[in-house]
Amino acid sequence: MSSQTRALIDKLERQHELSPDEWERLISARTPALANELFARARRVRDAAYGRDVFVRGLIEISSYCKNDCLYCGIRRSNREASRYRLTDEEILACCETGYNLGFRTFVLQGGEDGAFGDERLAPLVSRIREAHPDCAITLSLGERSRASYKRLREAGADRYLLRHETADAAHYASLHPAPLSHEARLSCLHDLRDLGYQVGSGFMVGSPGQTARHLAADMTILKGLNPHMVGIGPFIPHRHTPCAESPAGTLELSLFMLGCLRLMLPHALLPATTALGTLTPEGRHLGLDAGANVLMPNLSPIECRGAYNLYDGKASTGLEGAEGIAGLKAQLESWGYRLKVDRGDSLVR
């Protein structure tokens, strides 16, 4: 580990930001020794803010239909091999009830940009969840919508919204997201959500096709400005029925390094150890927590639907990834020195 890279870690921990050039140098010069130093500091910073608590959110994947054609995504519109489903309102409410009885106090409704879940259906559904579970947080992760839509859903009872910016470079964004999607529109949605009082989650893919250290530097810079309540990152994993099928996957090593950097930059953000980490290796969640993460998102979706919500090949969605494994997950976390928390677990970001 060089004195220059150590100095960058020192500055990041002390000032919680780096310039784009400094980010690029740090990312490009990373070594195993530097990563171990970073992770130790990330754990210390996380523990100072949240202790050893790991917050769980109940994930409900409500639809595998999507109007968009993102080149990397397994549920893209043009994938004729994809299995499609939509949960009914009653099925979604039943998932929430199951999760509530298991102790979950945060529900995350996630899906493709499916026209069947317009405001006229979604807003009353959110209201029904809010009425049934007034002590719970309701999180939506349903892509780009109008400001008016976000406002209506907020008024219906939604607390949080997750929308990854995916990549901060406009040209890189365009290489992965065909028109009409645009980098500008994605950022506009994130700012609308923040303005409307949501707790906002964003994030990016690590190792996506064409990504460079400069792109990652831009990702970190844009996240620092947004100051989101949650940041979800994970390795790009190709899907065999997409144009990116032959692209190499992002690495566990770089994904963990960026997770540790995020913890030092955003000490009070909630950082998931994502399912994609657990897909790359069975130890992925443990490694993510030890790199500074403090959130897990077990799957509450009906078991028969989980395989159809196939964003990338090999996605882990059963066993301890599923909500039915909550007792085993609790024991596993305790063996790692962590404590499972099923309450709302609000972010400390202000």
C-alpha cells in the first residue's frame, strides 16, 4: 500500500469526499492490502453510526413485465424467452401479511415499468398496505414515473423510493439504455423524489459493459451530491438472453471495494449487501457486511414467481435469500457477529 493511496483513504474518512481525479486514482491503484484497510475503517464508521445491527427489508417482486429495453436486463421488453407474471393486489397484500407475521416492518414493492401498475391501481394498493400496517415503511422500486405520479404515491402512504442512477456518465448510460430512456430524465426523477419528501435510494452497477474507473469516479461524485438515504450497488451479471450476454461479469473484488468507499463517503447511509453479491459467491452477503453494508433484503414474493423475476443469470432467491429462512438468517448473522433487526430501520441521513 503506497503512502499516496493511504492518504486518499485518510482524506475520504476525514472529509467524506474526494475529487473525481482522486477517486479515479484510488480505484485504479487498489490492492488487497488497501482493501483490507478500507474495510476495517468502513466497519468502524458503520458501527459508530448503527452498531452491529443489520436491517432487513421484505422484497416483493410484483411484476416481471417491463416496457423498457435496457440492454443488460433479463426482463427487458425484447426478451421473448422471459417468463412474465403480475401479482394481483390480493397476492401483494398477502405477501405483506406473511412478512408482517414474520416480523418485517419494511416492504419493498419492486418490478419492471409495467403499465398495469398505473397510479389508478398502485395508489389505492399503497393505501391498503398503509391501512393494514400503519407501523411499517412502504418502499417502492418501480422505475421512472412522472413527478405527479410520485406525489400521488407519496400521499397514498409510500415512504421510500429506490431508483438506481445506474451510471453517472451520459454516454455510458446511452450505451446501456436505448431511447427514450436518458441519463437526464433519470436524474430528474431522483431529484423529484427528494423534493417530494421520500427517503431516496440510488446506486449503480459495478463492472457494467464499457465501465471504466473514470465512470465509477463520476458515480461516487453524483452520489455525494444526491446524499441518498440508501445506496444499492452490486456487480453486473450478464443474462444469456440479452445483448450483453457475452460481456464479462463485474467482480466481487471491485464491488466490495466500492461498497467500502461508499461507507466512508456516506457514513449514515443504509447500504445493502445485495443479492448479486450472494449470486457471485455463497459468502457474498457476509463479505458485503464486512465491507461496510448493513441491510439485507430477503424475498417475500411467492416462491413460484421468484425464478421468473430473472434480471440476470443465476439470481439467488431461495433458502436464506427468502423470507421463509429468517430464523436461519438470524442465526447466521449472529455467528458472524451481527444482530438482525426487522424494524423500520430508518436511515440516519438528513
